[in-house]
Amino acid sequence: MRAFAYTRAGDVDEAIAALAASPGGMFLGGGTNLVDLMKLGVASPGLLVDIGRLPLTEVRETPDGGLRIGANVRNSDLAAHPAVRARYPALSQAVLAGASGQIRNTATTGGNLLQRTRCLYFQDVAKPCNKREPGSGCPAREGVHRDLAVLGHSAACVATHPSDMAVALAALDAVVHLRGPGGERTVPLCGFHRLPGDEPHRDTVIERAELVVAVGLPAPPAGRSAYRKARDRASYAFALASVAAALDVREGVVADVRLAFGGLAHKPWRARVAEEALRGAPATEESFVRAAEAELAAAEPLRDNAFKVPLARNLAVRVLRDLAAPDDGEASAP
């Protein structure tokens, strides 16, 4: 790990000013991802601006019936919050599906959105990687890519975004509240993360010295929601594929649906094609299969990850089928 300077910000404006004055600096929240990358030599900030004690730790009601989640809300606190558990079960389930209890006690909402890919080539500074060093190449395309993208990838990058929480937030139409040198702005969660294109080093649309201050959730969608994740082991593993869904069925017909995939792309993948196919359709397994297949028709799997396409289809069908079933309590856990 290289030497770096450190400062603890007293408020949001001080944090932004400190980073704006240090082009090689980075914000430090919970540090569960950044510190690991610094140890590996992947990240080498000249300055760490500690925002961990900023008063961004509230989950509060909003006038439209939604929630505003502070960027420093710990993942464990978010998953356990009564309003989140009762009104946004997909979000609570997604957070609990990620990492370990110890990491959830430290990781923050803002940091979760900004975590970097777990692609082996990105994390190994002895290997080329366009995300780490633009123009150096993407050896994952012909190398080890079993866990990597089948949707939205490019010749420059096939990495996947690792967040579970972000997938649920994408399905729930969340927004990200940012503050930077130019003031405040709000970005839809589905537009916050980027597909790689020819600039895979840019994970998000965030600008220099902008700080995530909160995540906003609108009023919960009608019906029920759930999150489910397929992974290689029962805990502390990233998604091979995951699904967040909210489904409203009335008289056997899909009145509304929200659907997002994780583990398949460089960002949480909002399944707009599938949603359009399902609205007004019978809430049957046949409809769910057709919709999932329509969405995944755009997949371009690589040599060793074609299994992700039927895996994601079957996962989506199972989640939608469970949500469409008569309500006998909370939707099943991931």
C-alpha cells in the first residue's frame, strides 16, 4: 500500500472542498471495498477524505410516502429498518444476501453503490485491464470469465457490478442524491451506473468531487416484492445471477411489474422488455417464461458463461411465480 494523506471531514461541504482540491483523492466511507483495493495496489489515492462520521445516517419518511436513506446508513441497519422490511422487502432481502454480517455492520449505502467489480483481472495489477488501465486490454474475454457479463458488455470490458442492494434499488425506481462543487442533483438509480462501452473505467455518471448524500425511494409499488440470488455457496459469494421483482396481480392479470437482474452486466439490469411483455398479460408461468426469454434474447454469452442465461430466466420465473401465488405471509427469503 502506498503512502497517502488523510483528513476527516467535519461536514459535507468540507468533504467536497477537500476532494475538489486534491485530484488524486478519494472519499472513505466504510472502507470495505476501497481499503481492499488499496492493499492490492488497484487504488492508490493521494488523499483519503473520511466521510464516515458525517450525519448522513437517517432513514426518514418523505412527503410522497417513500424513504430517504442517508449515504452513511450501515447495510445491517438498512436491512433491519422496520419501514424497509415492511414496505420494501426486496431491498431488505437483497442487503442480507450480500457479504457477511461483519461487513454489513461496516459497509454503507453510498459505498455499496460505488463498489468496484470483483473481476480477477481488475484486482490483479500484474494483468492488463481496461477498467484499471484504459487501453491495456481485456484478457477476461478469452480468459477466466465464468462469473462475468452476458448482457451489455463490450470489446473493452465484460466485468459485472457486484452489488445486491443496487439491483433491488433499480427495480424499486430509486434515485441517487448527489452533491458536488456545482451543487446538488438527482440521478435515477437505473442511470447512475454505466455500461462499459469504450470507457469501462467509468463505473458511474458521478462527477469529480461529487458525493452520494442519500438514496431516495418512491412510495412502494403495489403488490409484493422479493429478491433472490443464485451463487456458488450459501453465503459470502457474489451473484452468478440475481433477480429483484415487484409484482401487482389483479384478477389473474399483471397490473404492474418491476424487474431487475444482477450478476449479468456492468450495472444492475432493469428488464424493461420483460416488464412491457408482462403488463396486461395473464399472471401465469407461461407468461413469465416468455417475458424472461424476451429480455434475455439480447444476451451475448462468452465461452464459459452461457449457463447464466437459463439460470437468470429460471430465477426470474421462480420469483415471479412466487409473488403471483396467494399471499400467505412474506415472500420467501433469497
